[in-house]
Amino acid sequence: MDGSLQFIERAGVMLEMIGMPRISGRVLGALLCAPPGGHTAAELSTRLQSSRAGVGTGLKHLTLMGLIEHAPNPGERADRFRMRQGAWATLTEQGNRKLETFVKLADEGLAALPPGGNPGPLREMAAFYRLWLELFPGVLNQWHQLESGSGHQANGIPPTGRAAGLQEDTP
């Protein structure tokens, strides 16, 4: 099995471990390795040796999550799909909005805590997510600065490591 197919299968297993359908992870893995023009559903079905219906489910799921987008190709009738620029920041921003519910839940739990109940776990939960939500906007701003900076490669992908202004570990 070539390296990209191993990666695709690993993506499927990893995303399945976090509650997503395995086919969505496999489609994501294939699109992460796709050429700049993306793939059609038929190409993905062939590449993944999966049914068109399964691939369609994965494509729909990833599109709704904001990770992928249609990539029209003039003169071609079939829809193409590719990774969406800025997908990871968008996904994380959506996740942060969901994390706000954990802060609210912790606050509700503290208000409803019966006499003798241990407030420790609820306080920890609230403190952790409040800190995360306080720090994340700065991380996101830093990412957007890096993304819009002059360090882009020709393919539009920001460089990593020192080229992106990030600290690297040195032995």
C-alpha cells in the first residue's frame, strides 16, 4: 500500500475515533493529498474503493463542517471538491462556540450544587474553558497574521516552523 493510501486509512480511523464516520475521514485524507483542482466524487470513489453513496455522505459531512468546498472546473460537468482555504481556523472557531456551552454548564452546575457537593470538578471545568476561550482569540489573530503575511508559498499554503515565525525545538 502506498504512503498516501496508508495516510487516507489512518485519517479515516482517527476521525472515527473522535466520533465521525470513517468514510468522512477517508474522504478528508484523500482531499488533503489531492491535486490543486481537487477530486470528483467518482474519482474519490475509485481512489477509496468505496461506494458513490458513501463518498457522497463523506463529502456532505465535510462540506457542512466547512472543511471542503466545491471546486468548479469550467467545461467539466462533474462537481470537484477540494480543501477549503482557512478551514482549520474556521473549524476551531466553530468548536470554540461549542465550548462556551461547557462554561455555561459548569456555571449551572455550581448554582445547582447540593449541600455537601464537591464544587472542584465544576470549577476546574469552568476555569479551563474560560482560559481557553480567553487565549484562543490571540492564537487565531496570530494565525491570521501568519496566513496573510509575505511568507506564503506558491501554492497558498503558509510555511511551517521558523519560516512561519514559530519556535522550533532544537536538539
